[in-house]
Amino acid sequence: MRILLVGAGGVGDAIAKIAARRNFYELIVVSDYDPARAERTVAWVAARHGDEVASRFAAASIDASDAASVEAVAREHGATHVMNAVEPKFVQTIFAGALAAGADYLDMAMSLSEPDPEMPYEKTGLKLGDEQFDAAEDWEAAGRLALVGMGVEPGLSDVFARYAADHLFSEIDELGTRDGANLVVRDDDGNEIFAPSFSIWTTIEECLNPPVIWEKDRGWYTTPPFSEPEVFDFPDGIGPVECVNVEHEEVLLMPRWVDAKRVTFKYGLGNEFIGILKTLHQLHLDEVKPIRVRSAAGPVEVAPRDVVAAALPDPATLGPRMTGKTCAGLWVTGTGKDGSPREVYLYHVSDNEWTMAEYEAQCVVWQTALNPVIALELLATGVWQGAGVRGPESFDAAPFLELMAKAESDGGYGQAWGLEDRLA
Amino acid sequence: MRILLVGAGGVGDAIAKIAARRNFYELIVVSDYDPARAERTVAWVAARHGDEVASRFAAASIDASDAASVEAVAREHGATHVMNAVEPKFVQTIFAGALAAGADYLDMAMSLSEPDPEMPYEKTGLKLGDEQFDAAEDWEAAGRLALVGMGVEPGLSDVFARYAADHLFSEIDELGTRDGANLVVRDDDGNEIFAPSFSIWTTIEECLNPPVIWEKDRGWYTTPPFSEPEVFDFPDGIGPVECVNVEHEEVLLMPRWVDAKRVTFKYGLGNEFIGILKTLHQLHLDEVKPIRVRSAAGPVEVAPRDVVAAALPDPATLGPRMTGKTCAGLWVTGTGKDGSPREVYLYHVSDNEWTMAEYEAQCVVWQTALNPVIALELLATGVWQGAGVRGPESFDAAPFLELMAKAESDGGYGQAWGLEDRLA
């Protein structure tokens, strides 16, 4: 397996760091629009793991917005797999570049949605991933695999869905991804500051788009942003967090392969963050269409959302100033294998102190990065195989969760996941 | 009098429109960085008032950030007065350009402040107008007048202060400028939208800088933003509005010429706007220092605050979609001329429907523009005269308020102002 990793931002960097402890691949080419970022990641691997491990890494320059650039870099390095680790706005060009290069493809977020122009908060328009699924036949015909949505959420949450269907439930009422954290970022004086632990660009996209819900007898439909607030109790000391509906890939992926009556995604944003997102929207600062702004060099065209992202600290740099844990998981209700009602929460918790000490990566990006590395290993070893455009829940979940939980000394990733039975 | 008007934005445009009904000047050169804006203003005057009036107007291009450009345009047109109608960040260059051109100068906002680096919310640093008052000797030596802070607030509020001291009070406890409105802006579907009726750039500057307060036995000092909230009851149907301390020129001007124990400025921002300003600050979007942002044309450097301003509707364009009134005034407490306690609110209300119908200008910018035109007329007729750097309260208030209130048919501006005695 020769992997072209596109993007050496927070998640891309953590993918390289996690993969550096594994042996399932021949080469990882870390590429970025800014070659210095890619080189920094490779230098970290060399410093931490020595020259032998680093000899399986290379740095390259790439333009993720240009399919031809992706194809060229993939071909140049003989990439068998293209791992997309940049923002979802580049999904389509990387996806096309990988296919053109004859490589398999993985991402952690799917092609973007567009709201219905008439009834955005009732009907779906172009859905998340639609543009990728529209190309499914091309991938099948080429015998190549596009494994889409293979981060933590989507990704691990989808693996949990398949696991619940195969091993825990005879009938599923709801597959509800629930994400929450108790992370706090402090400035040099120890004061709490506002600094999102994940790309604000993506967070705005997710949170201000109309949330999508799937119901078996209704199909996909949308609601206004921040709908159906609920307080969800997260495990491992995180506790109750206010969650709201958010547009997310799981709702588009799970119903394609797992039988359930309802599929939802709720994000534990908390009240402060919800207020901030509403204000950004009110002030049109969430817009991605460039506007004309004066500058010392004359008028320039910038997207307000890019300015919001640039004004905040880079999430990848927050690790040292952050404390707390983040939890990704799937809440499942329905009928257990024994025919009685069942309610479980399947989850994985990532503790920032641990990820910083072990990987110098903050916990949210590290947790996102962990899962595609496990998936790549399952593909490299042939445990997972297939062609076409597929979600994580289309593969057997058991070997994934086994490899994830097994101790590192035993060849696994040493990452325990939890199962909480909620009907006592 | 030959006036160089610098800036054809909302307030500059309204100054030209108000002046077009008067005869005290020989020429008004409307200038702007964007000459099309200046030409649009002159074209409006021609269309509304005919060629004879328009023959006393000219349009020109100017770079307000460059004192040499201001001087050159002023000299070219033989300007006797330079009227600054752009954002306060250009005060220093226009102020210097006017003096270099041998012209008198007026503005509606003073040179910017800089917080104390150590104790920003307790001590003043560089104060509003300090850079202008530092040049007072140069203006006196040249025999030229710089009339600073001559809009509505500062401006009319300062005129009220002088009037209160001369005609209403024997001793003043507090001169408290209080500004409030009940303006609502709607979109094409009739829904209320967030759209500040005054430059967001200036509003951020005013509201997020440490508010300054003056006390006779303490001098100038500062507090944290949004301090001392109070609900002030505004006249003419506006009613109660939550007001907070805001950094404003009156507090720097009034104590120099009017005897009082305390001078404050409170702005009726309302809770929603306060929340928005706090969020902008939290996200560093109030910053004026350029940051590096990606764009289709490669990385660019823009100031986040300029982006916030560019993303919002231009306040000058809001008139047709706005309803309501804005009130500017001065609340004065102390001892009346008869020796008994007195509390008055001196005010002027501007109704958007009226200003739109009469001037095609929204009420907040129109109200700001009215006062420098009256001041220019008093200077043109010699009723006000002087040299040096001076505030409105250094001149006799009575002729100003008289000219303002007198009917248009009688040679006045037909703008009634109110006096409310608040101790029944």
C-alpha cells in the first residue's frame, strides 16, 4: 500500500503520526498546498521514530482544488490509496483525481450539500455525498474503492451502527450519533478563551446548513438549524451537554446499509457556541461567497468564513492549552437480540492530556485521525475489500473494533471503546 | 466660504443634500476615494434642486489617508473649510492636510484613542482627540480654526452642554449624553434583520474601547466595556432602552469648556447588539490589524473589522427598509438658576420616514449631517469665530439652537429640539 495523504493540517498530521507506529504500508506521501507543513510532519516522524520509519515517508506539494494536481502527485508516487485530510470543499477534486490516477480513495467528510432553494428547512436539496454517490458506477467499473466518511464521525459512528445491527439488536428504532466534550482552552494567563477544537469552517458548514434527518417511512428531510435540543449524558466524566440536530454524513450513510426506523445526528455544541454561530449567520460572516473588502493593497475578494477561520487560533495548535475529553458515539434504541427493549450508547473517548503526551496532537483531531488509519490497515491486510463508493457501515464492524481495542503490544491500537446499556 | 467635503458616504452625502437648501457658501467640492460616489451626490443635487444650485457643487477624487492629497485637492479648489465626513481613522491626515492648505477644519469624530497598555480598564492611554489637541498651538499660530466633534454626538450634545451651563444651571452635577432609538430594519419579506444604522467600524471602535468617564476630582478614567448599564427613558415614543458606557468624544470635550462634576456618555445599544459586539470581540473579528486570509487570488491581508463592515449592508442604503426614530440628547443634573435641584433632558429626534421623504437619507446619518451644516453657516456668517482646536461647547450655543429650530420659511433649519424637565 502506497498512500498519498492530502493535507498536513491538524488531522493529516495526526494520521501520519498514528501511522508511523504501524507497518501495514510501504510509503506515505504527506502532501499539502504549503510544502513546509508537509515537511514539518515528516520531520516530526523522523525525530520521534528515527530514520528507518521516516524512510517510509515523503513530503510533497499539492493543489487539492485541482484534480489534475492530485492525479499527478498520486501517479508520481505510485499511490494505491489517496487519503483526503483537507476541508470538505476539496472533496470533489481529490475524489476525481484519485479515480483518474487509478487509486482507491478515503475521506472523513463527504461532498457538500446545497439546500433546497424553495423549502430549505423542510426538504433536502443536494445532499451530503450525493455528488460522490452519483459517481458510484465509475468507481465500480474501475474496480476501485472510495471509502467515504471514514473519520470518527462519520466513521467510527458508522462502524458502531453496523456493529449494533449485527450483534446487539434484532430491530433498530433510532441510530442517533451523539457527540459531546468538556474541553476547555486557556490563554497564557489561565483564562478560558473561545477557541473551537475543530475547523470552524467545517463547524459552520455543519451547523448552519439545514440539519438532515432520515425516517424509514419519510426518507430524508430537513429542519431549521439547532432543532430538537436535548441534553445528552456523556460518559467518562463529561456529563450532560446540550445537543442539537446538525447536518452530518451519518444520516446519509447509515440508512443505505443498516436497517433502522430513524437516523439522526446531534452535536453537543453548548449554548455559548450556538449563540456564536447564530451571530455569525446574522452578520453574514458564515458566507463562503467572496465579498469585496478594502485592504492596504487595494480592494480584495475574500470569503467571510475564511476570515473567521483565519482570525481564530488554528485548532491544531490548541493542544497544549486545552484540557478535557471528547466523546464520539452512537446511541441506539430498539429491540435486543433477546426480543426485549434495548438502549445502548457505543462510544470512544479521547483525552487531550493523553493524546498530547503520546502524539503531540490535540484530542479532537487525533480521534478523527485514528479511524482512517485503522481502516487503511484493514484494507492493506485484505480484511476489508470492495469496490464502488461505500460507507464504513458497508464493511464488517467486528474486525475494526477488535483491531482498535486490542493492546498495542498485541498488534492493536490500544483504544478501548465503550458500550453502555442504558435500560438498567 | 468654499468647502471641501471629504467623503461621500452616508453622512457626507447627507451634508451635501442639507447644504443644497442653503446659501451661505460659494462652493462645495464633494470628494471621495471613489469618485463615482462623489458624482452620485452631485447628480442628486442637480436632479432635485436644478442646475443653478448644482453649479455651486463639484465632484473630486481624494485619498483621505494621505495628507498631501487632501492639501492638493483643497488648494486646487481654493477651499476655505475642509469638512471631514469619513471614518475617524482618517482624522489625522485630513486634519494635517487642511492646516497645510491654510483652510479651517471641521470633523464629527476625533483622532483615535489607544488604551493604556497596563491598565486599559482603569487608566486612559492616548485619549480621543489627544493628537488633535496636541497640535492646538499650530492652529492658533496659523490663525486657523479646527472645530472638532461637530456632528450630532459629539456636536449637538456639546452645544446642549454649553446651553445648559449658560442658561439652565448654576451648578452642574452630571453632563450625561444619552443616545437611543427604536429603529427596525426589515428585509424584502418584511422580516426584521440585523443591520446597524451607523458605521459598524465606528460602532465597534466606540463600544469595545474602554469607556472613558470624567470626574472633577479624579480626571479622566476608564472602565471595562458595557459598564454601568442603565435603562434610560427616551422621549417621543421611543421609550426605555438599555444604555451602557461607551467611549465618546463628549467626555473628552465638555470638561475643557463647561464646568461639571461628572461627564459620561451612554449609548442605548440594547441587549442584542451588546451580545453581537461581545461575540465579535471574542472571535477577534473587531481587530483592525490585517490578518492573512486565503483567497482565490492567493493569500491576502485584510483587517477582520473591515470584513465585518463589508459583509453588512451599507448603513446609508438602509433608509427605505427602516422605520422608527433616533434620539440624541444630553441629560443634565444639578442646581437650577433658581438654586433648586434640576434635571433636564435636552434632545433632538430624527424620524426615518421624514428624512427619507425629504432628503432620501436615513435618519441616523441625516441627524449627524445636520449639525456641521448649521455650524458651517454660523462660521460663514461670522456668528461663530475663532482659531485653534476647539469643541462645539467653546462657542455660544444660543444662536446655534435658534438657527436650528427656526422655521425654514424664516431662514432656519426647521428642526425643533426638546427640553424635558425631569423633576416634576
